[in-house]
Amino acid sequence: MPHADTLTVVHHDDTRTRFKNVRYRLHRDGIRIWTADGEHVVTDILMTEAYRQRAQE
């Protein structure tokens, strides 16, 4: 399951919802997101943007 430091969900009406420090799973009906607050299911997705910071080596 992918991890993202910042996950932005762009909805069909062009609004955006941002989540921080999450795990997520894309599926046919939308996206399932796990945060410290619990589980979120979003079904009206146009696209997602996920970013993860990596430690400098």
C-alpha cells in the first residue's frame, strides 16, 4: 500500500482535498485513504497527486 506525505484529490468539480501523511489505495470506484483520523473513502475523483519526501543520502 503506497504511502504519501501529501496526497491531493482533485474532484470532478475541480475542488481539491489535501491529506497529509497517509496510506492509500486506488480502486475502480475511487480511493480509500487511511490517516491518523481514520479511514476516508472518496468516489468523485478526477485525479490524484501524491508526493513523498525521501531522506537525502
